[in-house]
Amino acid sequence: MERIIFGDNQFFAVNHISDEKSRAQSIKFKDDSAIIKTLDIAIAAGVNTFMCTTHDRIANICEIIRKDPTKYKDFKIYPCMPYAHKYANAVTELGIAGTLKQYVPGNFVGSLLKGGVAYLSKDYISIMELLIDAEMKMFKGINTPVIFLQNVITDLLLGLGMTDFLLGFAKHVREKYNAEPGFITMNLPKLLDTLEKAEFKNPIICTSINKVNFRMSGGKDLYEKTLREGRCRVIAMQVLGGGAIPAGEALEYVSNLPNVESILFGASSRQNIENTVDTIRYHDQKRRTGLTSI
Amino acid sequence: MVKIALIGAGKMGLSHLSILGAHPKVEIVGVCDTSKMVVQVLERYSGYKCFSDYLKMADESRPDAVVVAVPTKYHFPMVKELLNRGIHIFTEKPFCLNPEESKELTELAKKVGVVNQVGYHNKFVGTFQEVKRLINAGSIGEITHFQGEAYGPVVVKKKSDTWRSDPSEGGGCLMDYASHVIDLINDIISPIESCKGSILKSIYSKSVDDSVYALVESKSGVSGLISVNWSDETYRKMSTSISIMGTNGKIESDANELKVFFKGDKFPTGYSKGWNVKYVTDLTEEVDFYLRGEEYSAQIDYFIKAVLGEKNNVINTFESAWKTDKSISLIKEQSSK
Ligand SMILES: NC(=O)c1ccc[n+]([C@@H]2O[C@H](COP(=O)([O-])OP(=O)(O)OC[C@H]3O[C@@H](n4cnc5c(N)ncnc54)[C@H](O)[C@@H]3O)[C@@H](O)[C@H]2O)c1
């Protein structure tokens, strides 16, 4: 994985501290061209991986990328599924069974509900596989070396003790897409323990890591200890702690943590994008030269 | 350890179940749902003992406490039966379909002496907690007026019918959505005890309201405006906000951001004259397990601690939710005058 990964929250009006800012973002990124323009700035700054939700609008972005294979030759997308609001809204309207009927292709669920298919544990894993396939459709022809499960789902399954689905996700992503599975979580220590118990070693985990303990369940000390042990490949997200820490300080902290393979960040302006990239590179460089001089 | 059972593993119930499942002091002894599919999945993959009849579950699993997350019309009959068995209750909001039912349960819970809590999670949001602290300390002077708003994209087109589109089951924007704002105002300022005018409007729904506009007054004599619309697509998810005007300043807050203006030279520590901005991230304590907002984990943790006797059962009691049901019914009555 690349050291620096570009995220998509800013495109979809996800702002953890201000509704006003998210409104401004949804105005700014109303047109797909504004998203592409920002992606191009990130690419020009040397960031070639885009981690994004399987939001409807990403389908349009994929379309634009597919049309220009030379320009986007080295470009990679890490899809994060599902776009939870889509399903949450559907469940409100149609119920759980109705939602599955709507989103699972074919008549699989219908026959399952009617009792036509025997009750086998495998059935529900197969339903999940079909849902993954439906979410992956928009990425056809695009390089997606790592595929993530969104934190709402990872953490829901984690709390429910449904490790089989986490493993089933990983297996399907590996077998069908020849990609590495990744998990987004707000509960790194607990998730890692759970996966290891199920013999899943060295997983890719994207998780909140910041100086102020924001969304780090179990606490910063436990996170730092977990990182030192090097039991997983970590992408740090929410490094600004939801805006609580000045960017320079936040990036210095996370850049110098051991075993953080990648840093995920989102920004809308050229200045913020370039600054973030430069700051991380600066700290990486400093650490490297520091190491060689010892 | 607290032995807990859940009734209703739908959208809200599954979220509670996951948070409970991760809680170190909880043992889940049973889950009840009438959906076969839900039960199959939970039995098979979570290994919970599942039931389709909640009374059977109560009698066989003998829980200390039950979380009730079924559609609103079932809250009253189920909670009543469970209270009569001496079980601690966390039930989803709105509490009941009418204040008479809420009153009965409030009194019964007091008599039985069990922990009772309703799922108005905004009380566990850092910004709103800070608003309450500021108001209690009288920091913006005498309160003259408030505005409570909530907008979101629940019903944005004509839809197939669910329990949410049936007024007799607790559907509608007033009961399901506006209840959050009303409850927050009742708690922070004082209960809304009169309604001067209200409009309940359907936009896409056939038989329930999709928006609520009301002019109200609190017990303490403060006037206020309620404006809630669950058919507003310009919001990605529910956004709840309150503004409170006072003689010494003004507060504007949503679940993310708190803005306070102090007119004069008197302000609490940590604030200054003019505008102050604080973010929920600075006002929120970390939780042990995060699923979808600290407040959801915090309210469950608070309930567990109350059952264990480690916390006083004072936030979101049945009594406070009964007052909210009363305010809701005032607004509803006024709209049909
Ligand atoms: N606090 C919040 O923000 C919030 C959000 C959503 C819902 N809620 C409240 O939670 C409650 C449930 O709402 P939801 O959105 O989860 O609804 P839902 O329809 O998704 O879930 C209800 C579940 O209850 C089950 N059920 C129905 N009747 C039952 C019975 N007699 N016995 C056992 N199970 C039964 C259904 O099968 C379903 O799984 C409502 O009171 C609602 O107002 C609160």
C-alpha cells in the first residue's frame, strides 16, 4: 500500500464537526468534474490511491477514469463497502427481508424466504457474496487491490460476534477479486483480537489514530501498544481527530508512529492537499535520515 | 454481570445488541423477534438463544434487564408485562402512543423500583450536555426564546407502507422524529406545557405527518418554535439543532458544534466575550466500544451501570419521557383545532 492515501469524505459532505462545512462541501462538489479536479490535484501531488465509499456518484467517477486509461494508468481505488445509508434507508422502508430482496440480484432471497432453499448456514454467506458483487460492479476494469468493509458493518458484526461474516468477506474478496481484504473499524484492539482468534493473521485495518484519543475505543495507550506489536497492517484515518488538532502537529504524531503503513487523509483545496503530502514526506524523510545517522 | 435480553432486533435493536454484545459486564441471555430470518441469522452466527414470544423469553431466560426496540405501539403492553416481572427496562423512544400509557408505566416502574430508561440518545451528546450545563448555570441570563429544529431524509418520496406510515403504530414525523427535539428542549429548558399553534403536514405520506411546525411555551414561560421536517433531502442524515436566546447571550448547538455568544463581561470559565465555538470532539468522552456515535454506546453503558447500582438512574427516565409524550400530544391536539 502507498504511504499516503486520498479519502472521499469531503466529496460527500461528511464532516465530523460542522454541519455548515458539510453543506459547503456538498455545494462545492455538486458536479463530478469538481471531484475529478480534486483527484487530479492529489495525483499530481504523488498520491495514486483513492479510498472511497461505494456511493452512487463513485460510479460516475469510475466511468471517467475508465475512459482515460493512459492518464489513470497508475491509479488505484480501494472501495469501501457498503454505502450504509443506502441500506439503512431501504431497511426503514422495506424491512430487512425486503431490503435483501431489493439488493440481492436474482431470486435467491425470494426462494430463501419462501423456504425453498434448505436452511444452511452457507446461504447467508452467499447472500453477502452477492451483495459484495453488486457493490463491486461499478469498479469493473479498475485496479482495486484492497477492498474494505466499512466500519459500521465491521463493528456491528464485531459486536454481534458474527466473525463468520468477516471471514466470509475476506475469503470472497480474495477469491473473486484477487484483492486483499481490509477492515475499517473504530475498535482496533478488539477487532484484531477477534480476527487473530479466528486464525486470521496480519489483517489490513484502517482505523482512527490521532493524538487526542478521538474514536479510539480502548484508548490511545492500548492503540500505541497494539501498533508497537506489529500484528497488523494499519492505515491511519481521522488523524486530525475530527479537527481538534492543528494539522502539522497531527501529522507529525501519526507519521512517527511505528507500524503505520499508510495515512489516509481528505482535503478539498490544492493547498491543503499539497501541504498534507509535503508534511508527511518531510517527517518520513527526517525519520529515515535520523535512522541512518545513528 | 447483567443478564440482558432484547426484544425487536430491527434497525435499532441490532445496534443495541452489538453494543451490548461488546460490553464486558453484559451477558446476553435471549433475543426475541417475530422475523424468522432475523432469528435464524442471530442463532446461527451469534449463537444467541432466540425466541418469537417475549413472555416465553422472559420466563425462560430470566433476564435482569430487557432492551425493548420493537415498533412503538408495542412499547406499552410489553414494558408493562416486564415491569410486573420486576425487570429493569431500557425502551426505545417515543415512550408510548399517548401520555396516559406513559403515566401508567412511569408509576408502575416507580412502584416496582426498577431502573427505567428511554432511548433519547441526544442527552448523551457532548454538545447538548454542555448546553444543559450552560443553561443550568444561568450563563446566558434569563431565557427569552428558543428554537428546536430537526431535518433529515426519512421520507423523500411516496413509499410503500410500514409501521412508520401508520398513525396508530407511532408513525409520523411528530412522534418518530420531532420527539427527539421536544425531549431535548423539555430537558434543557423546561417541559413544553402549552401549544399556541401547530401545523402537522403530510408531504409524501398518505396517513401521517412529514413535517411539524409549532409555536409553544415551556413550563417556565419561555416561548419557542419547533420546526421539524423528515422529508428534507438536503440533509445526508438527521440533523438536530437548538438555539436559545437569553438576556446575556445566545446558544446555538447541533450534535457536532456548539456556538455561544456572550454579550457582556460575565461568562463561564473556558469562554470569552463574543462568539465561542466548541466541537463535540472536545466535549465527548471516549467509549469502550464505538459503533455509530458515542452517544449510543454511552446510553447503554449508563443503563448497565444504573442496573449495577454504579450510577443513579436520572437521565432519560420514564418520567421524563412521559413529559415528552405529553408535549407531543399537546402539539397534536392543537393541530386539529
Ligand atoms: N433512538 C433513535 O434514534 C431511534 C431510531 C430508530 C428507531 N427508534 C425506535 O426504535 C423502535 C424500533 O424501530 P426500528 O427502526 O428498529 O424498527 P424496525 O422495524 O427496524 O425493527 C423492529 C423489529 O421488531 C420486530 N418485531 C415486531 N413486532 C414484534 C413482536 N411482537 N415481538 C418481537 N419482535 C417484534 C420486527 O421483526 C423488527 O425486527 C421504535 O420505537 C422507534 O421509534 C429509535
